[in-house]
Amino acid sequence: MKDYIEIIKKRRSYYNLSEDVDLTNEEIKYLVEDVMNITPSHMNAETTRIVLLFDDKSKDFWTRVNETFDNSINEEKFHGFYHAKGTALIFIDMNEIWDQEINIPSYKDYFETWGHHSAAMLQLNLWQALRDEGIGASNQHYNPVIDEWVKEDYDLPDHWELVAQMPFGKIEEEPDPKDKKPIEEKLKVIE
């Protein structure tokens, strides 16, 4: 358990990244596959989808994102995104959600929320698994502004809803420590 807590503590938003990681693209792909296969999902629905972009494909993606935002992304952050080893684009397959709403109508108002919960668990697990391999990442949300061209450029179905973009790479700089609210404001124990 202590090892797991240490992995959680090391997971931070890393913006200063480079492509010089110790794992090959194939090893990263297998890591992503493992994380996808072991992360729980609501009713075992497995509604989360990932598109992995490596090297120049990742650079092209971030160039296009920055252009979409009139080159207004913070220069320091953009530099890290652009020079990262790769980017994981995270989606929810809404067809799966809609099928659940039809097939289990008593829970129809909850499936989309649960789909987001499942995607969030996968994102966190992937983020931590990468960090455990010495790879830094951050979770970005340039959607929905980029949704249309992402689906066109990567030939993705319309029913895939983009929920996050995770650039990852070699950690070039540790982020500053973050202040946290007092635990008493966040945790209530009843015995």
C-alpha cells in the first residue's frame, strides 16, 4: 500500500516535457492497453476509448490545437505539449452510453455521468502508471473547441466524445509544491 501511495504522491501536472523517454512507443502502447484492461468501469461497460499519438503526430496535433486557439496557448505549456513524446486523446463512446439508456431505462439519467466517472478513473490510472515509469503527463481540456477537426483528422466516429488530452514525456522540470486546503475542511470522520 505504501508503494501505491508514493506513486500517487509523485503524480503531478508536468508541463515541461521532452520526447526522450526510456520506453519505446510499443512499450507505452502495451502500458496503455494494460491500464485500459484493468481499470474498472460502470457495469463493466468499458465505454472509454483512447487514440495514442506519438512523436510527429503528437507535434502536429498540438500545432493544430494552438492554431485553433489563434496561437494563444501559454507559450511555456505549449512548448512542453509540443516537445512531449506523445499524447493520449481520451474519449467516451456515446453509442455504448445510449445503448445502456435504452436497455436499462431505470438508470438512464445516470449512464452519461457514470461514463465520465469511468473515463476519469482511466485517466488517473494512466497518469499514475506513466509516472511510475518515470514519464510525466498532464490532463488538458481543449475540447469541445477542437472536437470537429479531431474526429475528421483521425477518422473517428461522431459518437466518440472527446473528454481530455494527455501529453506525456520525459520530465524536464519538477513543478513547484502545491498548497492544499486543511484536511479538516475536506474530511469528516464519524465513529
